[in-house]
Amino acid sequence: MIAFGAYLTLIGRIGAHRADAFERLRLGEMIMCARNPIEDLAHLRHEFGEHGGVNMSVEASSTFTVIDPETMPDLFQGRKGPDKGCYLYGRHFNPTVFNLGRQMAALAGTEAAYCTASGMGAISSVILALCDAGDEIVASNAVYGGTFALLNDFLPAKSGIRTRFVDITDTDAVRAAITDRTKLIFTETLSNPTLRLADIPRLAAVARSKEIPLVVDNTFTPLTLRPAALGADIVVHSITKFISGASDVIAGAVCSTEDFIGRLMDLHTGPLMLLGATMDPNVAAAIGLRIPHLPLRIRAHAERALALAVRLDELGLEVCYPGLQGHPDRVLFDELCCEEYGYGGVMTLDTGDEETANRLMSCLQNEMRFGYLAVSLGYFDTLMSCSGSSTSSEMSDENKAAAGISPGLVRISVGYTGTLEQRWTQLLTALKRVGLAPASAAA
């Protein structure tokens, strides 16, 4: 029987050479058994804590002892490490964080992973590992505002690394933007906040043809979409969001090959280790206990989001959600996703202008108790923000227009508390009060 890691590599190669709808169908059929990774986590969960507990122990030490003095030089030269049961210093490797990395690798379907202090720590470490001064990146023009600021402002000013932003759904535009200086393609699986789906297999084919890696931020769709199985070389997550699910920690992860993770943690040139963006072990332990019920949470988010999106669509409102028949990427989503997890927990509603957006969100939070006016996503309660004036505010008006982010666009991370009918009544009432739904609309 072929090993799981080798199988994923095979699937990625098949995806890279897919050329038409027939090949896309074959890809969908072949990755079916690689779509749901939860069972692959079982053996990682089946370990005992230090004293035989059903949960792994938390290793809170900042530094680690060695039995033999000769081991110390081996650690500093990279000849020994966690794979041989040897640890050096908490900023380098920590057993608890290392264990969570193994779970994240299984979740992503990659050889290895390591966890970071934040999602931005994951993204910046990856880019600095792949790029030198003067290099270039080709990236989606619709990404999280913090990522946009890193690519558009920080990196050019500090290192001369520049980014060409393109419509990531236009494969020809992606290919045309690549130059001899391009070191990677960067995209989000679902664009934040416009919810356009990147065609990972086609982008992977472009990246391979140019001999550069494809880096995918899969924060919006853990479990639902598996970029590594579709051909991505490196997958990053903001664990802060859906994977954590409680909005109580800041955390991230990089999932890739053992070689690449080793480069990130190299004692001499590793950006993750040297810049200090590694995860605290207590955070790692808390997250590790939440991964087993991630499937239940992802399904609950998606079911509620779909139900609300369908009702908003029936009212004729400008709602965007990948599960709607009118979504431009619905067919592609069905081909690439693990269908049992639905279409994600995020939708958007275009209210027309920022003033109306603010009135709606204020009513929903302060009068209806529908959710919270706050950034972030993946919380068990609903979170709402006007993207153009919040999580995408780092972008100029011109950049936002090019990305399809209108002034009144409200991003809604749909929670699963309360009943569906309770939440729909609250939402509909607020829509009526701000004039977005007719007073005659029935609950």
C-alpha cells in the first residue's frame, strides 16, 4: 500500500498536469480519500502524557538539558534535533509545540509543520525563507489587509522584496506576472473578504512550470479544502481563527516538507527561529485539545452560514457565499472541497455604503444581540466588520476597488450559538430597521 505522504505527492503531481474538465474530474475522484484528514490524526492523539495521562503533558521549559556534553555541538550544527529526541531551546523547538506541529501536518496532509506565534508570523517567516533582497512575489490582489501591508509596504521598504498583485482567478494573469525574480506565488484559498476561490491545481501547475513554490493561506477553510492535496507546496494558517475557535489565543502554522520546516528553524538562517515567532507551549497544549472537535465546529459554522445566506439571497440582497448557486466559483468549490464540511463559515453582505453597514452592525450587536461588531473570524458567536474600513483598511481605495471590496461590504463570520430561527429573526428585524429589507418580509 502506498504511504499517505507519497499518495498526496502523487495527487499533487496529477493535479499539476490536469488540462481540462475531464482531468479535473479525475483529480476529484482520486483525491476523495485524501480529503478528510481527521482519521490521520488518530495515531498522533494516541500518545500518553509524561505520567500516563490521556492528554500530552505541557513542556514549559525554556531550555533543555543534555546528558553528554558532546550532544550540545550536534544540536547547534543541526546534526541532532527533535527527530532524535533532542531539544535545545524553546525558541528553536519545544516538545509540546512540536507535537501540535505533527497534528497540523496531518491536518494539512504535509510531511511536517511547525507552529508560530501568529498567522502573520507564519506568512512572514515563509516569505523571508524564500526571498532575498530584490526578489519578487506574485500575489492575489484580494488578501487580508495585514498580508497586503506586509507585501505592499513593509517588505519593499525594509528589504526591496516587491509584489505584483493580480486577480488570482485569472491564471493567465498570474503566469504573465511571473519574472526571473519571482520566488513564489501567494494566495488565500478563499479571498478575504471577497470569498473568491483560488483554483489551486491550476495555480500549482503554473508554479511548477516556473519552478517556484505555491504558498496558500488556508485560514478560512481548514478541513473544507486541503491545498497540499491539490498541489500547493506550502500551506499557512492563522490558527487564531477556526482551528482555535474560541478567539482566546493568537497562533499560526506553516505546513510543508520536512526540509522546508528545517530551513525555517535553522540556527543560522532560519527566519522563524531567529525572529522569534515561535508558539508558546501553553498555547500549543490548549489548541491541541480543540483539534478533535474541529469537524463538528466546521460543519456547524457552514450549516448556519448556508441557511442564512440562502434566506438573504431570497430577499434579493447582495449576499456572497460559496454555497449559493449564483456564486461564480460554486462549481469549482464542489470539485475541490470535502463536501461533508460544507462551504465555510464566512459570508458577506453588501449594504451599499459604509454608513448603512455601520447602522446595520450596530443594530445587530446592540439591539438584536445577533453577534459582535469585531474583527477576526471562526469564533463560536457571530463576528461582523465592515471590511473596507477595518480588516482591509491598509489598502488604498484603488486597491480595494481592484479587489472588489466595496465601501459597504460587511464580512460576517457566522457563529453557531442560538437557534437558526432565533438568529434569522434578529437579522431580518435589523435589516428592516435600516431599510435593507421590506417591512413586509416574513420571518
